[in-house]
Amino acid sequence: MGVLALKSVNHVSFPVRDLEQSVRFYRDVLGLEAIPRPDLPFPGAWLGGNAVQVHLIVPPEGAPVGSPPPSLNPLGGHVAFAIDDYDAMVAALHAAGIETLEAGSAIGQLWIRDPDGHLIELIQPRAGRRTRSEAPELTSGAEGHRSTAAQWPRARGRNGNEAPELTSGAEGHRSSGRAATTRTGAKSK
């Protein structure tokens, strides 16, 4: 055991370019509500609900905050939030026009991106979920990332068709498992 023992996640923070757009996404799509925020020397907003807190920060121009992956790819750094109803969440995301990468109802995992491209996993806890040692192999190396998972997430393209393979946006990084595609619902205006 480490010197310190972590108790829980206090909050997750994301740098954002358009605070109003990001607040709408986390409030209207993910259901969080504005919560009190101290008077800090930079713009931002705090949102929360169901023991989840997201802190949105507008960094000064040119601040080195890194950047999210260029595509919807679960291999990139991401935060995962528990959800109660996978199918209802997928339907709501599609109705809102949000692109999804879906592992399917039986697995209960999907990934989305916020308006700034930050990866978010939404996962419905399942009894009997496989442990790491039982999970399909995911490997990465200098030649690229590949998945040998038989149940690699299904994604749907903007046209609703399956794409031939998942790419991370970087050359040579492809899924060699089951074909993955992305899916986007019709955006309502």
C-alpha cells in the first residue's frame, strides 16, 4: 500500500475555450447543475450532482494545458462517470446529436467528447464485469495501438453506417479487433 490512501475523487477539471457552450453541455446533456464556486482569479464554472463535480476552467491565452486526442478514442486519457441506464443514455445522446463510441448494452460502456474534445466514458455498472486479467487484450507499442478484443466498442459514423476500422487520427494507430465505427444522432435545433 502507498504512503497515502485515496478516499474518492473530489472533482474533475477541464480547460475550456467557450465557457457558456461547455456549461450547456455538462448541464443539458449530462445533467449536472451549477454549484457555488469561490472567487478565483480566472473565469470558470463548477457543476455537480450525484457526488460528481466538474470544474470548467478558462485558461489564459497560450497557457500550456495540453490537448485532447484528435478523435473519439477510448485509448486516450479520459474520465469515466457511472450511469444508471445505458440504453436511455445512448438514446438521449443521439437525440442531442452527440457522437458516441459504444461497446453495446451488454457491456454497458460508451464514450463521448465534450465541446472541447475531452474524452468522457459513461459506464453502467454490471454484476460480473470482467476483471483486467479476464478482459480482452489491448496492446500498444511503437508501431501503433491495436486491439484484439472480440467485443471492441461499436461506433457509428455520422451517416449511421459501420466504418471499416477505428483510427485514433494518428498514422498507424488502428484497431485490428472488431470493426469500430462512430454514431451520431440527428441534431435537434
